[in-house]
Amino acid sequence: MPEPSVFDWLTFTELAVSIRQSPYLVGLLSSVHLLGLTVIGGSGIVSVLKTMGVLAPEQPLPEVLRAAGNGIVIGFLISLASGLFLFAPQASTAAGNPAFRTKMILVAAALFFHLTLVRPAAQRTESSSWILRLTVALGFVLWLSVAFAGFAYAVFN
């Protein structure tokens, strides 16, 4: 018989059991989780549209990208906090699910890309730079991929 993992332990903690037994709490946490993802997506769209010259031409690019970048970080923190509570009741099954693992890899990649490439490029690049446009667009695609992987997990779980 295999030894129980940390995921098995987490699944049966008092908090996880309480969350699992309350459909209202699961619904609330899911709503908050999606709210965080919506903030990320909206901020990403603002970033892409601004770098493409479609949005707010009178606003300085660094100012808009800084605000949108802060929105992405805030949305991530909201989704992270709610996601941990949603993960706990199903930790042992989620950890073995390929869609969930893909989502976690994409989250790590999107966050790393945002913090190491998008934010620095937005602070020191001209608005007409194709490198900035490509970097912002790729960052948005990564965050969008996180959303699709989360949807796949929800559908195929």
C-alpha cells in the first residue's frame, strides 16, 4: 500500500472537508477565482490594445502598461488565494490530472514571462517597438492559455 502524500493529507484537512461540503462556499470561491482571472484578462487586453496603438492615444505608454501590469499582479493574487482554497478539497485528484498540471505549468510560465520580460520591456521600450508589441502579445497569450487549461480541467475533471 503506497504511503499517503501531502496531497492526500491536504484533501482531508478540516478546512478542505468544510469547503468540499459547502456548495455555496465552492461557488463563492469559484466566483472570486474567475474574478481574478477576469482582472488578468482585462489588464492583458488593455496592454495589447495600448501597445498596438488602438487604446488611449493621449496616455503615455509606460503609465498605461504599469497600471495594467499592476492589474495582472492583483488579479493573479486574487486567483492564487482563491485557487488554493479550491485546490485543497480535491488536492489528491487534481495533482494527478494532466489538465491541472498543464495549468500550473502555464501559470508559472505566464508569471515568469510577465515579471522578467513584459514589465521590464514596458519600462524601457518605445511604443513603436515591435519587440514590445510582441512581448506584450505573447504574455497575453500565455495568460489566455492559463484560462483555457483551467476550463479544460473544469470540463474533464
